[in-house]
Amino acid sequence: MKLAGKVAIITGSGSGIGQETARLFMAEGAVVVVADRDEAAAERVAAELTAAGGTASAIPVDVSVEAEVAAMVATCVERYGRLDILVNNAGYGIAGTVVDTAVADWDALFSVNVRGVFLGCKHAIPVMERQGGGAIVNTASGGAIVGIYDRAAYTASKGAVAALTRAMAMDHAESKIRVNCVAPGTIETPYFTKIFANSPDAAGLRKLLEDRQVMQRLGQPVEIARAILFLACDDSSFSTGSTLVADGGWTIR
């Protein structure tokens, strides 16, 4: 029960890595706020956690909209009295070089992947400061460390998340708020399930993605959830500003 008595908000927790993180946090004793733009998905995950004996609730949120993020944090505090952990997991990717990427698509991606992290922290940190501390975990990517072919906007956004993580760790250490990020490799989430389903050569694409990891397989969402748990709990009490790479060896090539 590494999170007993803790209250956590996890954005993008209606599916994939966020959903597995919500499940793991609940199993470790946390009260979980399942936050997602897909309200039905958030409600489904929260109901699952409650049925399993946990305490959870769903909050629909578009992390790029400040009013919605502020309401998410305020609602959490109103319901549970505190906020100990924020996991900024919501995000997505698009294909394209800088030449191919439309300005509107670039801006939309950054509004979620970077602005969403900024807004979540902007509204959560004052609550944590009043409580005497907290932990924030941001989801970056192996793309924050190495380049990804034909993913200019996504790679840039995740590099920004890693840099912002380091800046916030320095700014808020005196308030006993730890800020870290996890850098996953290619993970078998619903996002990639859709990509495989739409590919004319799903088997070939899957092998290509598996081969770029030294371990020759895709990661599973629960494996990233375990990394997030480590950064959120006291097992990592001497870690802040760090990027925990969980990528099957992708970035060591």
C-alpha cells in the first residue's frame, strides 16, 4: 500500500497507460480521480475501480482549457480534501515533418501535450504547497531523448515536457514538491491498436516498431504504470527533475 491515504489525479486515464496507472494506484491504496476528455471512458474506469473496492470518481476534462483544469483540481479538493499526486498523462501524436505539419495541427498538439502539463501543474502546485508537499509525474517519451522519424511536432512536444519537468523541479523543491517524468518506448495502447488496424501491412509495421526496441517487443501499459508509481511514491523520495526511461532499450541504440 505505497499510496495509502494519498489522493491522485491522473489525466488521460480513460484508457491505455493512464487506465493501468489508475488501477495500480487504487491497488496501492490511493483515492483516484480519473480525468479524461472522453467522459464515458472516465466513468467506466472509475466504476471499475469502485467495484473493485477502491475510492474513485470521474472528471471530464480537456487539459488544454484552463477553466476545465482549474475545475478538475478544485473538484478533487472539494471531494477529497487534498491532492497529493498529479499524473499529467494526457497526450497524443501526429505524423509529419515540419514541412508537412500544418500550423493548426502543431498548435493543437502543443496545447494538449505541453500546455496541458503546464496548466495541470499551475493549478495543482498551490494546493500541494498549502499541504506541505506532493509529487508530480509527467509523461514524456523516448522521443524526448532521441529523434523519431516523421514525428516532428510530437518529438518537440515531449522534449518540452522533459525540460519543463526539470524547471519545475528546481522551482518547487523548497515546497517539498517532487516533479519527475517517465519516458516510455512504444507501448501497446489503444492508440497503436488503431494504427495497426488502419495499416495495409499491420504485421510489418508491428515488427518495425518491435525491432527498434533492443528487447524486440512492444511495452505493455502496466509496465509504464509501474514506473509512474515509482516516481509518485516514497520509493523515489530522493528523485526530482529526473526522466525515468522505460523503453525496452530503444534510446540506447
